[in-house]
Amino acid sequence: MGFVIVKLLPIPKKIRLRIFHQIRHYYTKSMIHIHAHVRRKFINEHNEQFDKPAVVVANHHSVIDSLLMQSLNPKLILMVSDWVWDSPFMGPIVRLGGVIPKSAGYEENLDKIRELINDGYSLAIFPEGSRSETPKIGRFHKGAFYIAEKLNVDIV
């Protein structure tokens, strides 16, 4: 449904994207909550509401991490790796949703990310660069911190 809205509705692109992100947010949130065989524990020690644009960093251990990130807030855009961007199934969806491709580089994406931040969006990055083999946090790449510094936004 989000695909149809973004492609076909004769309304301004920013409004179409906002609607698409709302649908994506509620869809991913519902996917997490409807699975009866999954034990869930939500921890938000600092009562983060994600109402202020920021660079959101998280460990990337499983496929569900990207769903969890997208369920946090409708104004959260992911930075994705090449395989997601180029995927025949996921590629068209993420490109329509304004997702940022990692392969283009942080410096090259900075203007696009700045525009998103100015529109109230946060950027979610998995700073290890790929999924971890273990729950242990690996080496962080500098991109998330570079973006936060250049755009003067918080890191969550």
C-alpha cells in the first residue's frame, strides 16, 4: 500500500513520503507485536521519544534489527548497505522511502542527510557496517559520528 501511495497520489513528494513513513512505521511495529511466539522486552531507560532529529546508532545482530529501528519512529530513515539498495525485492521499496545508500559515502550523502534532518528526520546507522556474528559489539566505523559532528545533531 505504501508503494502505491508514494508512486500514485497526486500530492507533494514530502507529504507522500510522510504518509509512506507512517505506514512503514505502523507496519513494522505491528510485525513485532503480533508474533505470539516471540518474547519481547522493551527497554527505554532514558525515555527517548525520538522527537528531535539525531543520529541513532545500534548494534546489528539480526534481520529483526532493521524492523525494530523502523518501528521506533516514523521520522527515522535508515542508512543501508549495497545488497539492500540493489535487492530486486527490497531495493525499490527502500529507494521510494528515501533510504540512504551507504555505498555513496558519508560525504556525498551529507547534503541529502542535512535536508532530512532539517525536515525533522533522524538517521539510523549500524556503525559496525554489517551484521555482527555475535552479540559482542564490534569496531565502529566513523560515519555516524562524522555525520553527527558535521550536522551538529545528537547521537542516540
